[in-house]
Amino acid sequence: MAIQPLSIIRPATGQMTIESGVQPTPYEAQQSFGNFLKAAMNDVNKKQIESDKMTQKLVLGGDVELHDVMIAAQKASIALNATMEVRNKVVEAYQEIIRMPV
């Protein structure tokens, strides 16, 4: 069994970098970050839906292997846990900023 490369991780599209000499406006940066978060949430949702479908097929006696169902469930679980950890860090950073004296 060959190990597949991480093709899921791809650079965000439409980003302007400092190396190119063009800095995005705050609005563009906000939109880019928002689009990135939306894409990440959609990816987590797809993994959850795929896991649910494979589990349903297994329960109904469909043509699916148990190990494939378990792998899909673990992928969905890891994606959700990573998303929750990122959310926790963002909330923690926000709370830290709020506590800063002006």
C-alpha cells in the first residue's frame, strides 16, 4: 500500500502577497480570510456527510468494506476536532485582545 501525498492542503486562492509588492486592503484581507474559513468548514462538512453515507451503506448491507467506513469516520472525527481546536484558539485570542488596555 503506497502512502498518498497530502493533496488536500492547497494554498488559498486569490491571496495577494507582500513578495509581489501588492498588499491587500483590509477589506480584501477580510474577504480572503472569510472565504478560506468557509472552504475549510465546507470540507469538514463533506467529510462528515461522506462518513454518514458510508456508515449507512454498511448498516444496510451495501457494497462497502468495514475498514473503509472506519477510515472515513476517523478522517471526519480528526477534521472536526482540528476545527474545534482552531475555533478555541481564535476565541482565546479574541478574549486576550479584549483584555488589553487601550
